[in-house]
Amino acid sequence: MADVRIQGVTKRFGDTVAINNLDLAIKDGEFVVLLGPTGAGKTTTLRLIAGLERPDSGTIHVGGHDATTLSPAERDTAFVFQQYSLYPHLSVFDNLAFPLRSPARRFPEEAVRRRVEDVARMVRIDHKLDNRSTKLSGGEMQRVAIGRALVRKPAIYLMDEPLSSLDAKLRADLRLELKRIQSELGATMLYVTHDQIEAMTMADRIGILADGVLVQIGTPRAIYSEPANLHVAARLGQPAINLLPAGLLPDGGAPTGTATIGARTEHLAIEKAANGHADGVVDWVEHLGDQNHLHVTVGAKKLVTLTDPDTPLAKGDKVTIRYIAPLYFGSDGQRLM
Amino acid sequence: MLNRTADNVARATPEPLAKRIRGISDKGLAWLFISPTILLLLAINIFPLFWAIYLSFTNYRANRPNEVVKNLGLANYQRILGDQDIWIAMQTTAHFVFWTILLQTVIGFTLAWLIDRKFRGHAFWTTIILVPMMLSPAVVGNFWRFLYEPQIGLFSYVISFVTGIPPTNVQMLSNVELAPWAIIIVDTWMWTPYVMLICLAGLRSIPEYIYEAAEVDRASNWRQFWSITLPMALPFIMLAVLFRGIENFKMFDMVNLLTGGGPGSTTEVASITLKRQAFESWRTGYSSAFAIILFVAVFGLANIYVKALNKVKQR
């Protein structure tokens, strides 16, 4: 395990700038999740670290050594691809053993066997070691792919949306397992996803990427409660944060220059209006099973918040709405302190 | 809006054909459509096959249609399996099949592998390489005979230029040693592109990310080739071998055009023997029996091979 330092890295594909002047330092044993929409440059960042792409400018240090111009094989990284990149003609065992059987490593076969069996147990695929890798279910294939990364002890594990093609139940299981495995191994890991739950639950730090720029990096709590700008605020939270123009609701205490107010459920106090004044009207109450969403119309805007399953509010009710220490954003989208 | 669109579509859709042609059921109509093909198949494929099987048990001669036809039982088959010349022809055929397949597979796969590097102009070179395959075998046979001419042929000239042997000594088609190789060279020249095309399809079907995974896993180019490229392209290579094997087992056109089986009988492959027996000696019954034996042999070998191919594919 080792630390990874990316300094001023820029990568272009033709005219598009995939990564723009990226600075990112991952500490030894840290679990960093890159979160961002499709095309934000997450995968490119991983590929740059793995050496599958070369940066146009900037440097990449792995374990204190300059790795900017090294080939993938010389970098000592392990990569889990979004597709199950298994070797289809090999058995599960041989797939897992593949990285260990590299002539450069010269592992005795007995050691290979022991290591493969250990890892297979870790990713819970040890009962299928003799199966052809093509005869597995999607979840099993991805376990093998993850296992193939884990058999080595590289400087850093790079994972590119490894859980995105799995069903919800399996995704939840593997999410926990991955976190457990990572902390057991004390592994340095850079994990890419567009799933905010994965990011919130697994990461030591979350990096938010947008259009090739690292917008903010910090602990999940910090990213959630102190987003740097509107983009970051909009990425986290379910239902998504409500972004309302200043002045729509009484907002005493808003700093000067406030253009937009961001309000999640915990920033809003909604009550049935007493006689007279009302701020909005309940649109409908949406029962999703595990969550209940309250939709409220305020002027021309709509608000969505979480509510109790047995809320007294119903469609058509007039309500008063008050902010409780919401997030304030200036006209440039940056959060105002 | 949507409803109206659906109505329009319904109105514009013609009535089913069977409804319009009265008195014919859907099934009847289906038979009507396929009957020309079935009749043609029966007339020129199935019937001749069974007729040949019948003839193979007789002493029928096509040049003496009025003679009484005697049933010989299995005598034709017994004579063929004991005939020294037939076995020599089979050996010659096996020799051709082996060398043409070996050369075409090795060269074809190598070319495919090189083309798959996707260098500048690789599409242009693919087209150039495919040209021989697009030519008619008759054309290929004739101009190679011209190239092989000892006095004026370009091939003989190049050979003598490189080796210093006088061109009149490079008798590709009339030298007992060289004639088989002359045919192997032409067949390889013509059909290597075909093998290359199939191999190329195989190589293109290997996803890029497998190579990237292997690269991160520190597999050398050599190891990537042996543990990814070759095993994953193997079903395609085997398919190409199957096609070329069946095709060359019954190789006729090129041999007939280039050497006609000579000099002597050094290039007399099974199909040439068959032609000589059937249309020079006019032993129709006897050659029918030989044809049936060849058919069963190819069919049996191909079947065994396809089983092996499926096993490789299923891995």
C-alpha cells in the first residue's frame, strides 16, 4: 500500500478536456470515492493513475515515485473495470491466479493456490473456483473481478463503478463487503461511482468531479453539510436539495448577496397554516415504502421533503414554511458562509 | 393524438395475404412459397444422391446406356478399398489438405493479427489482401499457369533470379517434386485471405478492456498473446480450418487447370481420380461407389471436428 499524488494533471481527447488541472492526494490506507455524473472525468482519472492513459501535463506519484511515464505494468496498481473483464476461457481459479502468475512475480504455485483460496473466501466465491468464468451470474462475475484485484497487494486499488451493473440487493451486500475488505486490508483505494449512497457509506473522503474539475473534496459529512457550491449540494441528498430563489420565503439572517437558498428536509419546518397566512399548498404525499415524500407548491416553485408516514398533511392543505439554518448560495453558485 | 395515429396505421396496413387469396390456408400458402425450392432441391440434390447410391451397387456405364445393368452388391466398394491407386490418390489429397491448411492458417492468422494493429491505411491493405479471393478459380488457374511457364513466366524468373538456377530448370508444373507444391502455393495464395478474414473477425471480437485488465495485471505482450489472443480467437481459427479442410478435400478446379493430375499421377487427388474413372474410363457404378466413400469420409471427419469445435467454444 502507498499514497498517490496527482498534481496539475490535464488530459484532453481531441478538443474535449476530460481532466482539467486536477490535484488530488490520496493518503496511505485511505478510501477515496470520486462522485460525479457521466462524462465528469471519473474513469479518466482512474485510467490516468493506472497508466492506461498518459496525461498531457502534470505529474502522478505512486508511493513517492514519479510514475507519470511508467507503463501500467510498472505502476503496481490493481484495476476493477466496470464491465466484468474476466478472461472468459479460464476458470474462476485461473482468473484469480492470473495476476500472481506473472513471470515478473515468480510466485511458487503452492503460494498462488493459498492466496487465491484466501481471496476467494474473502469475496465469497470459494465454492465456484472450478467453474468457467462465463458460467457465473453477474454478481459472481464481479466478485471474481474484485477478487482478481485483491489477490495482489498493489500500491492502490482502482475501482470503476464495480457495482453499477448489479441489482440493488447485491449492490448493498457487496458495498458492505468491499468496505469491510478495505478496512481489513488497510488498502488504499480510489473508487468511482455516480451513486451517492455508495459514496456516503464507503468513503473516508468524497471528491466531487464536474466537467473534469475537482469541485470539492472532503469527508462525507462535510460534503453533505457544507457543500462548496450548488453543484455539490445538488449531488447529495435524497430527495434532492430544494433550490429556491432568495425572497421566496421569509429568510431573515441571509447574508448579503444571497441569490439562491438550498434547503433539505432538515432545513425546513413545515406546519399546517393557522387561519390567514400561508406560504404554500401541499401537492401530494408520495409513499415510497421506505420513504415518504411531501410535495409542496410555493409560488411557482415546488418543494420536496421527507415526511412521516403518518403525517397529518394531505393534498390541498395550506402550510407555513420556515427555514432552519439553510444553505446560502451567491449568484455565482458558490456557498456563502 | 396517439389513438388517431394508431387508427391511421391500422387503416394503412393491408389485409393479411391469406385473407385475400381465398381458399388457401396460411399453411397452404407457406407450402406454395417453398415448393419451388423443395422441388429444385429434390431434382438436383436429393434424387441424384440416391441415384448415385443405387448406381454404386451396379456395373452401370454411362457411355453404354443400352447394356443390361447387373447388381454387383458390395463388389464396387470392395474393389475400391483394395485399389492401390485409390489409396495413393487419398494420400495425395491428405498431403494437399495438410499443407494448404497449415500454410493458410499460419499466414492468414499472422496477416489478421498485423491488420488488427489498426495502423494507418489498414482498411486499404485489407481490401488489397482480399483481391485473390474475389477472382474466379478459372482465372487464377490460368494466370498462374502462365506465371509458372519456365521460359516466360514471372514466377520462374524470380526464382532463378534469387537462386541462380536457370529458369528452364524451374519446371514448376512438370517436375515431379515441384508440381504438388505449385498447386499448394496457388491455393494458399488464393485462399489465405479467406482464413485471414475469419481470424480477423475473431480478433476483433476480443474486447479491448480484457487487454487493459491484463496489462494492469502485468501480463507481457507475449503472455497476453498466449493467454488471451490465441485462446479467444481459437474457435474462429478452427472454423476457418474446417471450411478450408472440407473445401480442399474435394479440391478439383485448381488441380485440373494447373496439372490435370500430372505429371504422371503425382498431383492426382481423389476428385481427379473420380473424374478420370467416371468420365474417361466411364466406370459409372465404380466411381459412384468411390464418391459415396469420399462423401462418408468427409462427413464423418467434419462431424468429429465440429464436436471438438463446440467443446472449444463452450469453454
